[in-house]
Amino acid sequence: MKNTIYECFQNVVSHNRQKTAIIENNRTMTFGELSDLAELMAGTFPDKISSVGIVMNHRAEMVAAILAVLKCGARYVPAEPDFPTGRISYMMKEADVDFILTEREYGDKLGGFPLRFTDCEICGLESPGAKRTYARSPEQPAYVLYTSGTTGKPKGVCVTNGNVCHYVRAFDHEFHVRPQDTMLQYSVCSFDIFVEEVFASLLNGAAIAIPAEEDKADIHALMDFVERHQVTIISGFPYLLAEMNHLPFIPSSLRLLISGGDVLRGVYVDRLLGQAKVYNTYGPSETTVCVSYYNCSQGKVLEDGTYPIGKPVKGSRILILDAQGSQVPDGETGEICILGDGVSLGYIGSREEENRAFERAEDSTVMYRSGDLGYFLPDGNIAFLHRKDTQIMIYGKRVEVSEVESHLYQCQSVQQAIVRAFTDEGGLSYMTAYVVPADQNIKVSAVRNELAENLTSFMIPEFFVKMPSIPLNTNGKPDISKLPVVMKAGNF
């Protein structure tokens, strides 16, 4: 069994050198050409690398760069070029990258790190500088994805080659990937839907189609791209499916629509059910993309209007446990706990407290406590309820409210602040910041600009409320009941 990503890739290449692997608007690349480009890039790397940053535009070269890093037995650390400079810097420093693969247009943004420019340094090379042999250990780290952290800093989840190969097999077991399938590559590289889009397709012999930014500009342009390139599978946040749900029809090439990253409501996909197979999925980054699938096309919504998250994928187990670690009876609420081949290595850096969520048993099996609450339905499917801590989802991306609050406290014009999450009329989360100003001339625009130095746009509170003081209860803690609520209409 092939248990490293590069081994799996080369196995596909050996049988499909001439088959299309990557589709862009103005070019295609075969599996053989992609393999050759990855080999070319890997040959330019220094010896004995262990961690490499990826800050690139989404195109074939980005995929080749990732494969080149994996070929050398190193892990990649992805960040979108438009991420805040401070956030990229923190991620790359903590991950101790040997260098960052990027393009010249982003060089000025990445000061302080060794850079290798993929749009220059491989130009004109016809053969790699050194033939690389790749390690074959499934325990080798494959990537580090950064999620919002409780300490006020993002935390990096380290996922192994074996974790990813397990998920590739689980995906194929459920969705039966065909050689003629094409997966849309729509997600940002720092979210694990990207992992599904790229590896669950390519390593199963299917192609990926990468839209240009103008194709992503609106849903109509995106569907034109899907139609033009005969995309068959889309995996994305529920909000993407909800946009598609408003269209009169979707491209006839689509056979499978996968929702992940947040709660899927029936009204988001009710018109899509008759046009393609629709799935709801669940899984923290800590357990490698998804740990459960639910076939909405053959199921039904719960009383609260949401879909269940389904049953464990092949190679995974899910337990619902109480605070003492005992299994709760079916139908009763508990914490969703995950075991199996997808459970990652945990968080890098000095994160002893947060790594306690990974519990190792005497037989060396590891269980991840997700912090999510749910319960088993009579048919064995699982219903998701909500987080048990301050973690929420904004536009399908995980946000730790305490991290946002920590950065808000550091703003020059802020004396005190708390951040609270609410849900709008459509059931989606949003944040409100309650601020006691250090300067009565405080400007929201200035605070937003300061926050943007370290927080991505979806992590910045939508509303700001100026307060004379933070109300406290008898225990000296913020009295949430005395905070004004900024009401928000739903989008759907």
C-alpha cells in the first residue's frame, strides 16, 4: 500500500503520463508534465530540507512546488499571498521554514526569510540539478495548516503523509473517483478543503481545474468556468452551495457537490438535490479534512433545519463522550471524539496545553477531542450541535474569539475590549467587539487597520460598540447579559 503522498502520485503518473492533471483557462498540464516540473523544482532545492513555506498564486506551478517539497521528504507550510504580513511572518517563523517558495511580486512582503522564486529560478532549466530520492515513511510530516488559536496566536496543525493517504482512500471509497472526473480547485491553500481538492483528485487519477481570480468574481463567472472545463466535483463551504442554489440551474457536468467547514442547512441546497448528488461532511483540520460523510440526497434535514454530519469515513471512528470520558447513550449530547488513521501529529511549537486534546491510550492509539458537541441519531448518523468553547466558524473558516480579543487589546486606542459571537437570522456566526477607548477620538477604521496587520479579514469583528466601561457581574467577570446586541439579518 502506498503511504506517502509522492509515492501515490508517482503510481498515478506511471499509468497516466499523458492524461490531463491540471486545467487552467489558457493551458493544461499532464500528469507526466506535472511530475517533470516537480522533479525540476526539487532538483534546485538545497540538501536536507525539512520545512518549506509556500506563498504563491494558485496555478500549476503551485501544485508542482508542493509536490517537490513532499518529494524531498519535507513538509510544506502554505499561506495565501494576501494574508497579513504579520500573520505570514509568525507562521513561517514558528514552522522554522528553510526557505519560502514564492513569486517575485511577493518578495517585498516576505522580508527576513530566504526566498526562492518559482517564476525565475527554474526558468531555462531542462533537467534537475540533482536527482532526488524520496523517503517512504508514512509518519513523515506532509504539511502544517494554521488555524485560530486560544492563546492569541494561530496554531499550526502538523499532518503526516499517512494521514493524507488515508483520506485519499476514504474519499475514493465513498465517492468513487473516476479518471474522467475533474475537481474544482476553489479553496484557499490554508484551509483543508484545499487538501481534498488537490490530493483526493490527483492521487485518485482525476484532474483539477484552477479558476483565475476573475472566474471567482461572482457565481455566474464561476459556473461558466465549471461549464467550460466540464468540472464534475465541487467541494466547498456551504455558502458556495447556497449561492449555487439560487441559480436557475447548474452546469450539467456536475455530478457531486460536497459541503464542509460549517453547518449545512436544508435551505442552502434544496434546489440542488435534484441536479447533483449532495453531501454534508465534518472534520477538524486536526483529523485530516473529513471524518464523516452524510448523503443529503438520500437523507433529510433535522428539526432545526440542518443536515446530520453522517457516519465515520473508512479508517476512522467517532465516539460521543461526556466530560469524564465515558460514552453517552445514543441520543444524548456529548463531545465528538475521533480516532483512526486521520488523527494528526498535533500542534507544532510550545503548545502543551492545546495538545492535551490529543489523548494517547496505552495501546498507542490516539484520540482527538474536537471540542464540538453532538449526538447519535437512531440510524447511526451523528447530529452536530455547536462548539463547547469560544471557537466559531466565519464564512466556513475557524475563528477563536479569544485570539481576536487578544489582538484587539493590543490596539493603541483601545483600553479594554471583549469580543462576543452571535448568530444572524440565517444561523450564521458574526462577531461584535465591545470597546472601552483609551482615546475618545477612537476611529473604527484605525482599529480595523491595526487588526488587519495580524488577522485575516474574516477574523475582524463585523460590528464595534463603544462602551464607557465593561459591565461586570458579582464574580468580577464580564456580564454578557448587559452588553447590547447588534442584530443582523440573515443572507439566506
